Amino acid sequence: MAVSDQQLKLLLADTKSQRKGFEMMVRQFSEQLYWQIRRIVLTHEDANDVLQNTFLKAWNGLGCFHGDSKLITWLSRIAINESLDFMRRQKNRHAVSTDDVEQGIASQLLADDYFDGDATEALLQEAVASLPEVQRTVFNLRYYDEMKYSEISRITGTSEGALKTSYHIAVKKISDFFHQRD
């Protein structure tokens, strides 16, 4: 049962109902955030870890949340930042080039027990993973989450015009990726 954003904000603002409100928020937004994260980090286990970190940061940052935006916008911003930080740490830890990481994405996804797509979906994920960070994030939020540019702008702190440009460049690069495979 979904609770309105306003009801959740009221529960979160009151220290007596904060824990209950947070538990409701976690239940309400976990799946959506999981898929936002999964499209960035790609594997189920990593997505679960990042999701946990996202909610931990949200809990610790409740005092900083002023209620100006929707809860999902605030949580998405945390989730995306956590995902991108995770990816940067992975690249630094393994000291491999982005190209090396991207080359194995399709095969890694197909081997993942939790991946339910086909080879075409794996190739799409490989194409998306080859995009620069900003384009990849914008593409995922717009294409998969069907977010409006205004909401993506609030999440990323980027102008709507720049987001539209990034999205269209990303679509072109993905299209080129598939044409090169033909």
C-alpha cells in the first residue's frame, strides 16, 4: 500500500514516527531505486549493496532533508551518486581501463543468474555502459525510468537543455553501437 509523499514526509519529520516512516519509505521505493542502481552497477549483488548504502545515507541524512523535493527525487540523487561512486571505486580498485570493463559486460550479464534479458538486452547494456557517466545516467533515467527532464534536472543539478543534449547524443551513440554490430 503506497503512502503519499506528504504523509511520509510528516512521519519522517517527527522523531516519534521517524522509524516507521523510514520503513514505509524503504518498502515503497526499494524496487524503483534498485533498478536505477542496477542499470548503473549492472550486477544484482552490487546493486543490493549500493541500495543498502543509499538507505543508510538517507537515514543519516534525514535531518538535512527539508522536504522541498519529492522523496523519490531525493533518494534517486543519493542512489545515483552512490552508484557512480561505487563504479569509480571499482575502476580504481581493479586498475583496469573502462574499455576492459565494458568488453565483458554483455557476457557478465548473460552469466548473471538474476539477469532475465536476452542477448540483445545484454548488448544494449553494453552500449549504455560504454557511454560517458553523464550520458549514461541521463539515458537510464529518461529511457528506463521515464523521468521528465525537469525531474532529472533536480536529481543531477544539470540544466534541462544540457540533459536533452546528453540524452540525444547517448541515443545516437547507442544506435551507432548497434549499427557497428551489423
